Amino acid sequence: MGVFESIAGEGHEQVLFGFDPVSGLKTIIAIHSTDLGPALGGTRFFPYESEDDALTDVLRLAKGMTYKAAAAGLDLGGGKAVIIGDPHTDKSERLFRAYGRIVDSLQGRYITAEDVGTDVADMELVRRETRWAVGIPVPEGGSGDPSPATARGLFAALKTVSERLWGTDDLAGRRVAVQGVGKVGHAFVRLLVEARAEVVATDAYEPSLRRAMDDFGVKGVEPDAIYEIDCDVFSPCALGAILNEDTIPRLSCQAVVGSANNQLATEADADRLADRGILYAPDFVVNAGGLINVYEEMRGYSRTRAMHRVDSIGEATRRILETAERESINPHQAAVRVAERRIHEIGDLRRFRRSGDDRN
């Protein structure tokens, strides 16, 4: 399938390819929608096997950001960026500043932040070349690393799921299998351990798993073994498309609540989970904490205001689950309906142009 067919198939507005021969930067920025506002989404630095794989991933991620922002009630559209390379060996000041210039060329249609493989120090370099970067260090006037906020929102959603399934939000004694203990996963495990939950963890990057085991005393397993752990909750906190026709039959849990984007390989996988009696908390609802946190940075950051809104993810999750039950659909379908309804109702306001400079 060609580039234009890929874009048209999911309704994306724009895809920008950027290259810097000096640093070796290869980046793709995808803007899915600006109906509700500028497209905000993180920059993923990952060693994709091919450029086609990178394009497929960034298109999926950008669309997911559209739904995440809409479901969270934010005045933002959806976008995402990927940088092709190994974040452990390929980072440089030149690369991130060149990337910043490419972001700046979009004049605010796309706003970037951290994601897998990037951090606040990287965003500080990007910010030297563009003001359209958030999640910058606190001393620079930003909100810092959004990962703890993502973990906090995920924890709030998990408590809602716990209350729905077991009649209490007390997680003591519950077993949670966490797939991926990078920035978000590590922070999430901390919250689980503090709540006296039992945690089994894995990560494809062995140093991250070792750190979680050392810091929290949790049990570690090989990456492929995590699917078959007998647990109350399976929590995907790594990469997407891990819930599919091969892995879902292997799960031994009552719920899936995780921070990874695009966890479902296909729309049909939401039905597969439902058919197995596994409650799925839609990823783009429960993992919106980091987005909410950096969005508040755009308005003049207040941690109190940001955390209050992050904690509301628990209530947002409850509404989605109630909608699914009331309309006899799965939770993923319910979340998509809520997001699309807001895009259609609020996005239409663009026809009321405020001035000649009102382009969003």
C-alpha cells in the first residue's frame, strides 16, 4: 500500500518526512486531526525494522492521540512523531535540534513531547529550535517528565475497574502482571507496590526489568511468559498491538488495564476479550494522564490543577464502562463513540472564524 492510500484510509490530514544527513535523523510526523485544536503527541525513538513499519506505527499512534484528547475533553487534535534509530546509541544534540526545526516548520499544527525512547533532556534540545515542544524540565518552566502522571491516571483507572469487578478499590493482594517497566511502567509498579498489590513484571530491555526488581522486590519473568501469568489484571505498558488473536487466548486474567498505546491489533480483538469475559479498559482513556499533564503546561502549568484532572481518569473510565453496559457494546466501542461524538459536536465550531489569524 502506498503512502497516500495509508493516509486516506484512516483520515489523516498530513504526514511530514524529515531527514538530516549530518546527524542521521530520519523522522516521520503524522497529523491525524486538528478538528479540536493543534495536534499534540509524543516523539517515539525506536529501531524500526523498516521505514514501512515506522510509517504504520506513526499513523496508528496519531489516530490514537486524536481519540485520547477527545475522550479526555481536551482542546487538542491528534498527532505523533517517530524517529528511526536506537535511542541508546543514536541520540545527539544535532539530531534533536534538527528535529526541532522540522517540528517548527509546521508552525504549531503539531506540538511534540516525550514518548518511548525520549525524555525531558531531549525535549529541552528540541525546544531550542521551536516553541512547539512541551514536557520540558521544570527549571525551564515546564512540567517535567509526564510519565508519573500517566502512571497516576492509570492507577486511578485500575481502582475503578477493581471496584467494578470486586466491589472495592482496595488493591491489596491483587496480582498484576505488568508488561514493560520503562518510564511509565516503573512509576506504575511503584504505585502498585505501595498499594500492597502483588506484581509480576517483564521487559524486553533487561536493565529496566532488573531496576524494577531491585527497586521494588517484584518478580520478573521472560517477555513471552507474561501472557500466561495467572493474575487479576494484565497491564500492557510497552508497545502496541500486543492484544491479538494469538495472545488473547493465552491470557489468564479478569481485566486488562495498561498504558501502552494501540494495545488492540484489530478492532475485532476488543470482541475477543469480551468473549473471554475479560474486562478491557480502553487504552486511550486510561493512559491520558501524561497528555493531560503537558496540556496544562500550555496554559501555564499548575501541578495542583493538572493532578486533579489526571485523577478524574478514574471517573472517565467509570462512564465508559457504564456506557458500554447500557448500550450493549464493548468498552472500546463505547470509548470510540464518546470521542467521535465530541469531535463532531465541538470540532464544528471552526466554522465560526474569530479573526484572520484563526487557522485552527
